Amino acid sequence: MDKKNSCLLVAFLVVFISMEVTFVQSQGNGNRNGNNEKKGIHDAASTHYELLSPNEETGQERVFCLARGKCQNKTLECPDQCAERKPKKNKKVKGCFIDCSSKCETTCKFRKPNCNGYGSVCYDPRFVGGDGVMFYFHGATGGDFALVSDNDLHINAHFIGTRPAGRTRDFTWIQAISVMFDSHTLVIAAKRVSHWDDNIDALIVRWDGEAVEVPTDGEAEWWINDGVREVVVERTDDTNSVRVTVTGLLEMDVKVTPIGKEENRVHNYQLPADDAFSHLETQFRFANLTDLVEGVLGKTYRPDYVTPVKIGVPMPMMGGEDKYRTLSLLSPICNACRFQRQSATATIDRYLVHNYQLLSGAAFAHLATQFRFTNLADLVEGVLGQTYRPDNVTSVKIGPAPPFTSLPCLQVFGSSACHSRR
Ligand SMILES: *[C@@H]1O[C@H](CO)[C@@H](O)[C@H](O)[C@H]1NC(C)=O
Ligand SMILES: *[C@@H]1O[C@H](CO)[C@@H](O)[C@H](O)[C@H]1NC(C)=O
Ligand SMILES: *[C@@H]1O[C@H](CO)[C@@H](O)[C@H](O)[C@H]1NC(C)=O
């Protein structure tokens, strides 16, 4: 291989290795409050509290608010109509919602999506926007569309559907959503089942590509804390219903549900007999959207938003398929999308410094790797391997700036990164 290229490769490796970020993650099933783990810096004020022992007589749960503001150091107690934050024995009753933000209150709420509430996405997707206006967005069967795309948060939805003979458009439902933030991806999806059974879980949860089991007993929750945010997936019914919380970003209630026989008949969906078309009903609550948020749903949360849909017609339609279609469920790239992956942001920085002239819209996803070898021979070969020979004498020029990277590299990545081969 020509020398210039091999040196360039080494320079790349050095940059990537020094950029490697190690997340010390903790995760588990239940019992978060018992651990003394630190709350992340993006913790939303509403849930910033310490759990106290419940009222001995009534069992009403109590907390001590820590969030700065008028609620700080106040003790809040759940109302007697909903004594517990996470009612377990009967998950169908209302839960107690404690808000230590400036609201400083406790309220009783169903922990299920309210399909008529703000931020809901239900049925053949029918949305209620952040402005309270209801609309339909049909997407396309098999397509993926950005529901929300903001600086720190991106949410895609995967559409399934059918087109009965003679119809001009697909009937669609949302089968999966992916929530992207920092360097993470959380996927909530409905399993394809031929015959629906309420007692069988058709819920799929994936965290960074790995399937996650949400326990059905005890606290009935799965959580992870990477030191920046805490992510909790908590069952709100014995099967097919969860509440997802990502501190500082969002909370959502999700339910997996089929198309019933009656629904199929009334709407004349003409679904195939061997597919229950299990799909998601979701209600989102966002914590920290910017004024420039994008996405089919996100846009409706802009302060200056004026809905383009016809109000008063039975099926007000929202367009924007071209603006919000993404390459896949896991891709945050669309024509109007704003979200930049943390790793992709690094690529953009490097793009500016190095003038790589990458195609816009392509993140040039690549690998960052660090190897540790245990048993190499003295005659090991390869671009990287040769540097491990006991008699290795490097052929690259060692100096203040790393070979084939220009000085601005020092300003961007810090001198330790650029000098680490010395
Ligand atoms: C709450 O208590 C802490 C520690 O005792 C104190 O520093 C803080 O000023 C108190 N905040 C309010 C609003 O009283
Ligand atoms: C809200 O977002 C801004 C930037 O987008 C960030 O600086 C701030 O920490 C966020 N606040 C919370 C509570 O997460
Ligand atoms: C290769 O050579 C360099 C410089 O002579 C030395 O610092 C390094 O430790 C050597 N690498 C190995 C694996 O022996």
C-alpha cells in the first residue's frame, strides 16, 4: 500500500481512538430508588425529588422536592384518589403524578395514551398536535417518517398498511417508533401477530440495537442511566402498555393494539385474515423542544405555528411526506430534519476543518476501533500490525503536528488527541 495512504489511515485511527468516549452505564430492572445513583444534569425539574416513606395511615406516597424554585424543600403527598405513583396490583387505575417544577402539585392521571390529548398519535395515524389541532398524516406503507426532529431529540415512525382494491391511497398505521438522542436509540415496536390476544405481550423494546425485557412483576420497569440521562421503560398494564421517560427530553405513553374485526369491517380496511395489524397508540409529552423543532408532529409545537390543515372537515390532511421521509427507522436524515447524531456532529466539525467535501446528507458512518492484541508474532504485518513489532521504527515524521493532519486539528480536538502517537 502506498505510504501516504497508510499514514493517513494511522492518523485517522489516532483521531478516532482519542475520540473514543467510554460511557459508564448502569442498567437494571427495578429498585432504582434504592441505589444512590446521581441524577443526570439534564434532569427535568418535575421529577427532581427524593422519595419519602408513605403516609403510614393511608399509604399515600410522599416526596421531598429538590428542584430549585418555589417547590424546593416542600413535601408533596399524593391525593387519596391515587395514592401511588405506579399502582401495581391494578395497573388500570390512575397513577399519582408528582410535579416538583414551579407547578408544585400532585395530580391523578391515567398512564395510558389519551388519543384526544395533545401530542397523541393513534388509529390510522390521527395526530393531535401541540397546538391542539387534529390532523391525519398517511405517510406510506413500509415508509419511515420523522415525527419530531430537534437539536437534541429525533423520533421516527415506521408505517405499515394496506391498500384495498380500488382505493387510491394506503391505509396506514404506526408499527414502530425510534427515539434518538445523544448517541442512543430506543425503539418501541409492535410485534406482527396473526391473531391478537390481550394477554400476550406484542411489545418489542430495543435499546441501542439490543432487545430489552421489561419485567412484568416487582417495579415492572427497565431502566438505564449513562450519567447524562436516565431512561425508564415502565409497564402501565400487565401487557402491551408502557410509559417511557427520558429525563430532560420526553415522556410517552405507548400502547400496542390490534385492528379489531369490527373496526376492519366499519372502515372496510380489508385486512388480510392472518394479520392483526398490531400497531402503536402513543401520546408524547416533550420537555425541552426548541422554537425551530421539525417533524410531522414536532412542527406543531413551534410557538409561531399556524396549521395548514382545513379545520372542520372530517379528515383534515397534513402533507409533508417529501420533507419528513427518512431512509430508515433508524436514520435521522430527511429533507427538513434538524437532529445531528453526536458522532455525526464530530463529522461535521471535521468536515469544516479538513474540507473533506463530503456529500451533504451523508453522515459517512464509519467505525471507531481500539485493538489490544495478546499474542502477536515479532514479524506481524499490516498497517497497524507493523507498529507492534519489537524492532519497529516508525517511518512517519514525528513532530508537533501529527502527520497529514493540519494545525486546526489541534484547536478542535485538543493537543493531547493530536499528539497521542508520540
Ligand atoms: C432548601 O434547603 C437547602 C438545604 O437546607 C437550602 O440550602 C436551600 O436554600 C433551601 N431552599 C429553599 C427555597 O428554602
Ligand atoms: C434544554 O436544551 C438546551 C439546549 O438545547 C440545553 O442547554 C438545556 O440544558 C436543556 N435543558 C434541560 C432541562 O434538559
Ligand atoms: C514501536 O516503536 C516506538 C518508537 O520506537 C516505541 O515507542 C513503541 O513502543 C514501539 N511499539 C511497540 C509495540 O513495541
